[in-house]
Amino acid sequence: MKVVADLCIVPMGVGPSVSPYVREIKAIIDASPLNAEMHANGTNIEGELSDVCRLIEQCEARLAELGVARVFYTMAFSSRRDKQQAMADKLKAVS
């Protein structure tokens, strides 16, 4: 099933700035073949649900390697079964 995911990963207990950790996560997402667009509070990711979930697991594994003991995730998924719809299509529909 193809989805558009909205993902926000917040490492906790690492101090007031999470930028170094976000850079690590961004590198993993950028290396992925999935279409992704970072925004101010997270990242939209487009792809098969299983591939998106695998990518999120890779991000979790990297944070564990970096010693992050606690992570807060918010994830929202949308899908359409009646037609193919990419992230760009959704934005175009409301502009």
C-alpha cells in the first residue's frame, strides 16, 4: 500500500538542541530511494508502507548507536485506494 507519511522524530534527554541528531536522520532519509521532503517540524515521506516503516527503523537504529536512550515519534499516514496520488498532487489540489 502506497502512503504519504508525516514523521517527526524527537530525541529526548540530549539537551535543548537536537540538530546534530536531526542531521543524522536526514542523512539516512536522503540516502533512501523514497521521495521525502523535510519541513520545519518533520518530514513527509512517500512510498510503500513497508518501505517507510523500514526507513523509520533505520533512523531508530542510528539514534540508538548514538546513545539516545529515549525518542518521541509522531507519525501520520494517508493513503488512497481510488487513485495514485503523490505529495505534489495533494499540494496542487489545494493551490
